[in-house]
Amino acid sequence: MIDPTGPVPPYRQLAKILRERIRAGELPPGTRIVESDLTEEFEVARNTARRALAVLRDDGLIFTVPTRGSYVGKPPK
Amino acid sequence: MIDPTGPVPPYRQLAKILRERIRAGELPPGTRIVESDLTEEFEVARNTARRALAVLRDDGLIFTVPTRGSYVGKPPK
DNA sequence: TCTCATTTGTTCGTATGTATC
DNA sequence: AGATACATACGAACAAATGAG
């Protein structure tokens, strides 16, 4: 899935994949996303998975709860 | 005991120390090993102690019982 | 039965060192 | 030089299960 040799850095590739899954409804609001799951599924380092999630967070697509995980959707006010 | 500056990561150093103690009979079968004891004795983080125990578990030298601790020896079938 | 302490399991936050491009 | 990646580490917080009393 992730091509470490391409011009696009892995963390952005991963962010894109997740963004598309969210848009497609494959990851509906409320879905929990765990960093360690991403490292396994996409074979990237935790840092890389975190950076990808940071992108989605900046996009407002997910929110993260320390010690719990990240969730698809808008952060509860 | 543990040298955090060396080329060998602390979790492997700790795994080695424990492995040797087991082999030497200093930690006979049935001996209970608690993560928090390791963090104190070797001054490592709990996660580091856990990683060391994971190594020993993979080696089949110990088994772990959730909420109870790890024990030297083969897991009860 | 209930409550409490203990202990492992899980997970994020953050930092560092090394390597690669 | 800078951005990126991986491995590792420490810290913190919370969940869940067990066992003692």
C-alpha cells in the first residue's frame, strides 16, 4: 500500500488513504483508529502513523483522545 | 547494571540479565517476576521491562498471567 | 457480596539517536 | 542542510481482571 521509494512521503500517502476511507464511508464517524494498528496494517513506524493522524486532525477529520485512540469525526466541544 | 548509552538497547540488556539468572538457577521455575520490581531494580521504564519480558516469553523461558505476573518456566498446558 | 490493592494490558504524548534522501 | 523514517525510551493515564479481606 505504502511506497517508501516514491516522491510522496509515507506519512502523506497514509493520510491520503485514510482520508479516502473516511470520505468513502469505510470509516464512519465514531470509528476508532489506533496508531499501533496502522503500524501493522501499513508497516510503518509509529512516528509515521502519528504524523498521518496529525494531518487528518489538522483537516478536522478526526480527533484524538490521549490513552484512548483517535476517532473519526469532529471533536466533541 | 543497564547502560542506556551503549549500542545494545536497554530492553535487550535486561532480557540478557534475566536470561542468565534463569539459566544460573538464581530464578528457579515458579519464581514470580513483576514488572514494577524490574523498573525499580534496573531503573527502566515499565514499557522497557515489558519488552524484556516479551523477549523471554518468546524464548519460552517465562509465561505471563494477566493481573498476576510472570513466572519462570513453561506455561501450564 | 462488596471493596480495595495489585498487576498486566493498552494507548497516547514526547524525546532522542541514527540513517537516508 | 532539511525533511523524513525507524527504533527505542520514558512518562502518564486509564481499563480490566484477580485475589485478599
